[in-house]
Amino acid sequence: MVPLLSPVEALLFDLDGTLVETNIDFPLMKREVLRLASNAGLESANLKDLDILSIIEHAAQHLRASGSHELAEKFRSEANARLEEIEMRHAADAKEIPGAKQLIQTLRARGIRVGIVTRNCRKASELALRIVGIEPDVLISRDDCSSHKPSPDPIFRALEFLGVKPSAAAMVGDHLMDIQSGQNAGLTTVGFLREDRPENFFDQVRPNIVVRSLSEVMCAVIGDNR
């Protein structure tokens, strides 16, 4: 039996790994960003433990702090362009996570607003959504907000567009950062436990509920556990 969510006016979803599968090569993206940081004169060993977007931000901040403002902007531009290139290549092969399209259509038909909050770039996100035929009410990509998950800022931006308060919304995602972002924004959180993940994957962030399929998200929203 899937626990029921409190009544919600909006559901926000992560994109890659939650609604679509693109198999983006994240290790390659990280290597490329570290390579560009090294080319800019930074010690990559000091950055390798950060996530990809944090590497870009910390490297750019360090360059600006040392007075290399033009180099900082050049690095940021080149890094983001390389990430977008890799993401676009993989987004072209996007596949729907089973049940994603039907879930989004059913939620919207029931008057529940749907948003997508992703750390992917807008062009790749829009391409993947177009390929699988998913239409949210709002898409917030990394290009649309200066802060990214696990920051609550992109979630606040999505809710502002939807006209929904955090207390009336829930965040669904397959990554720890999705849950942390939702919690930081004051939302109910739903961890999507993929088949390749261990049972204790979400233990350190403790989402309100954990589901193992997108059909269980609908059960949690409408109370149909048949």
C-alpha cells in the first residue's frame, strides 16, 4: 500500500531519471568541466569532489576573486556550452520512464498543476520532453535560475509561476538533491526508488514517502491503491 499524500495543488518533478531516460554521460561531463578548469589555471584536484554545476560556480568564483573576470566568464561560457553539447546528444535518444506521460496527463486533467525542475539545460530538456510527448505547465531548467537543486530557489520559481504555495505542493525525484531541494522549500517530498538503487538509497534524506513506480505516485495522490 502506498501512503497517501496530503491534498496537493501541484506536483513538481525532476526530469532525467524520473520522467525521461536519456542516459546522459555525467562522468564525461564532469571530466570535461574539470579539464576546462585546469586549462584556466585551476587545480582540478580541489574541485573533483564537487558536483558538476558546483565545479563551474566555484571555479568561476575563484577566477573572479583572483581578478580574472574575463577568464571567469570565458570558462563559464565554455563549460556550459560543452555540457549543453553532451546533453543535446543524449536527449535526442530520450525515452519515457514507464507511465510518465499518462501520469502527467492524468494529473493535469484532474486540475493538479505540473512542473518540472531540472539541473539540465533548457534546450535538452525541451527536446527530451518533445520526443516523449510530455507537456508540463512549467519547466525550470538550470538556464532559468542562478541557483540549482538542492537549493530551493528553482522550486520557488516554479511555484511562483504556478501560483501555488509550498505547503500545497510536492516534489518527486529519483536523486537525493531532488528531495533536499523540496525539503529546503518546505514541500512534501516523494522519492522515486529506481530498480537499480538499493532499498536504503533515500535513508539519509528521508522523503515523506518512497515509490517504486510512477503509477504509485498517482496512487499516493488520489488514494487508489487497488
